[in-house]
Amino acid sequence: MQAIEDCEFLALSNRHLKQLYERYPDFNITARKLLQQYYRDAEKRALLIRHTNAVYKYHYFLEHYAHLANRVPLKYISSFLGITFETLSRVRKKIANTPKGKADFSKITKAQTG
């Protein structure tokens, strides 16, 4: 695992995690809810990668992860979206060259993204 910003990273062994679950039932519930959210997000990302075009993928990223757009290097964004760095660069250029810097995503239909 590699961090792209300064951060604190905490880790627990499986044994210690089980002890926390047993000792603090509320922690067990909270941790399981977080895990469920993680799996929902992973499923959405998997569907996004399989069923959409590059423009839609980047638009989705900007809608849901705008706070990361200027913090994460483009090579990681392209990897997250399942497109090449070069394709991401072309999409960003296309968006930048449209009026007001916004592409018309309303014309992207489900048929085009499948």
C-alpha cells in the first residue's frame, strides 16, 4: 500500500479485530456497516468499468469524487477508472475545450455506455 499524501495508517490483526468485536458489540455493528458500504462502492466501480465509455467514467468520477480531482495524480485516476492515462488526457482535453469547460453528458445514454 502506498499513500499519496501524508496520513496515519492503522492496522489490526484478525485476532485483535475479533477481540474488539466481542468486547464492544457496537464496534462490531459499525465495522460491518462500513464493510457493507465498501462492497457497495466496489460493486458500483466494477459496473462502471465494465459498462461505460471513458467520457462517462470521468464524468462519474467528477460527480462522486470531485474532492480528489486535484489531489490525486492522473495516473491513479485513470487506473481507478479502468482507462489508459492517454485516454484520460484526451477526455480531459475534450471537456476543457467545450464551452464553460463542461461536456454535454446529457447525450450519453445507457446504450452508449454499455
